[in-house]
Amino acid sequence: MNSWRGSVLGVLFVALMSSILIYAFLGYPEPGYVRPLGEFYLFNTYNFENQDWWSASPNAVTGLLWDYRGYDTLYETMVFYVGIAAVAMFFEGHSKLRKTGGMTVIVRATARLVFVFILTSAFAITIFSIKTPGGGFQGGSIMAIAYIAIIVSLSRGFLPEMSIDLEKAHIAKIVGLVLIAGLTIVPVLYSLTSGSVAYALQNQPKAWAPFGYPTFLGLTSLSGGLIIPIQLGEMIHVGMGFTIMFLLLTIKEKED
Amino acid sequence: MVIVTAGQLPYILVAIMAAICIYAALFKSNLFKKMLAMFLLTDAVNLLFIIQGYRIGGAIPPIIPPGMDPSEFALRAVDPLAHYFVVTAVVIGLAEVATLTVLIIYTYRHYGTIETKKIKELRG
């Protein structure tokens, strides 16, 4: 009887809440029209004729992530760092990875082969993120999948044989963060030493702030300035963060 | 009387999804289900962003094709800001899930259950 009454109350709650939310959402304009702020980013992200406001990235989302709204992404990366640090703190002391048998020989051999392919695609998705969909976070997630495939098929203890253990993964994660932080403050250091105007996380030169990372590698290969190296930092940070998280969360209670 | 146009129908889907998630997050006693509901609630909000950023009629992804004029691109591409917010929200959501998962594991190890009702009974 109680569960029947609970179900009816649940349905009523969902119906009431849905009605309130539908009423609120219908106040929004009908979707289909991009707001002026969005149009500003679309118009300027790869506009050679207006280089004071461009990000040198044909992918407007990547341009937004590490140029127009770089601070948001920087703080979001720090939130991710704190999240992984919290996980690591709870599992403090579990630094040794025990080696077990893993899966069958076929699975283990395939996993080793696939590992290389997955890692390559992670780098490709990160490096080409200025021209194609993707980025540091997506590349990092894929990188973590490569390690997770190894953990699942060959056991956690196999990672030290690949020169990866929890301590090294933590160090790599911090190196990624340091790379991002370093590239962020380079323009500020330039400003302090040269006396000219430059902003933290500045990607491309402006008429009033001449500092800028190179737009092209060689003559024609687009580099996106600051964006690719900072995306690589993000990839390492996120990839190692997920690997650490997965390693710690798969530790069984008996191993404590 | 409220008139709903065809373009606003996705809002109804998001509202129902969000309402179910709010119900589960508030009234389910299993901590894991609560966490799952909160994560799906984030996805409902992400879906709202994507719907808002969509452009009806010949929309292209927010990556400028070679040779296209920026002014034409600005008139045809979907809103990059919506995509940007979703990427940011996903990263923060994952950090949140990681922390909550660990807290749930520790709750289970301490109390032997993740049912809030049983935990209340244990505390007397």
C-alpha cells in the first residue's frame, strides 16, 4: 500500500515539476536564432581582416575555450584537479599496484596493439582541434581509455612495466597543469620585462598589445598560437587524472 | 492559454527529464541513484544549452570551412557559446562525480549500506 502511495505521489511530483519547468522554459525565445554574442565569436574567430579580435582558430569552440574565455577554462581545469586530488586523498597510501593474471593471451595482445592506436588518436584529436572537432579534454579522455584498456585486460600491475605508476601519473598530471599555467603567465612576464601591454592568456597580438604566439608553423601550417600547446597540457592533465581515478576506484576493499 | 510551437517541443523534453532527475535526487534513498540523478540533471541542462544554440535551416558546425566568408559563417553556424558551456560543464560534472563516488564508497565501507533510510536507522 505504501509503495503504491509513494508511486502516485512520485508521478504527481514529476507532473507538477514538469509543468513548472515547461512554463519557465516556454518563456525562452524559440530556438533557431544565434545571439549577438555567439555571432561575434563566429564572425571574429578566424577573420584575417580583423586580427585584433581573432583567435587564429577556425574551430570557434576551441577559440572560445583558450582565447576568448580562457579564464573560465583555466578555472574549470583547476576544479578537475581538485576533484582528482580529493579522490587521491581518500585513497592515500595505495601507491603499490598489485599484478594479477589479466585476461586471455588474445585479449592482452590485442590490448597492447590497440593501446598505440588509441594514444595516437588522442594526440591527433588534441593537435588538430583548431581545425576539427575535439580538444584537450576529449584527447585526455581518449588517452585515459588507452590506459584503462591496459588496466582491464592486463591488470593494474602491468602499468609500472610501461613506466606508469600512481606517483608518475600524479607528476605527469601536474606537469600538464604547469604547462598550462606557464603559458598563461608568459605574456605577463613579457609585459614586465619589455614594458609593453600584454595580458595573461593572450594568444594573438593586438594593435595596443603586441605580444602574440606564432599563428603559423613554417609558412602555411596553422598553429593556432597558444592553443595547441595549452591543449596538449590539458590532454596530459585530464588523461592522467582519469587514469589515477580509475586505478584508485578499482582497488578492492581486500587490498586495503 | 499557453501555445506551444513546434520549435519549443524540445524544451518540454528537457523539462520532463529535469523533473524526473529532481524527483530521483530528492526522494530516492539509494545514494548511487541520487548521484546518477544529479549527473543526468546536468545533462538535461546541457541539452537545454544545445537546443538554445541550434540554428534552424542549413546550420553548419562552428568550424569555418576553408574559403567561407566570416560574415556568411556567422549567419549560418550554430552558436559556439552553447558548445563551449557544455564542454566546461562536462568537465566540472566529472570532477563532481569522481568526488561523490569516493564519498559513496566510503559511506558503504563505514555503514555497510548506501541506503539513506538504513543509515538513519543505524544512527538511532
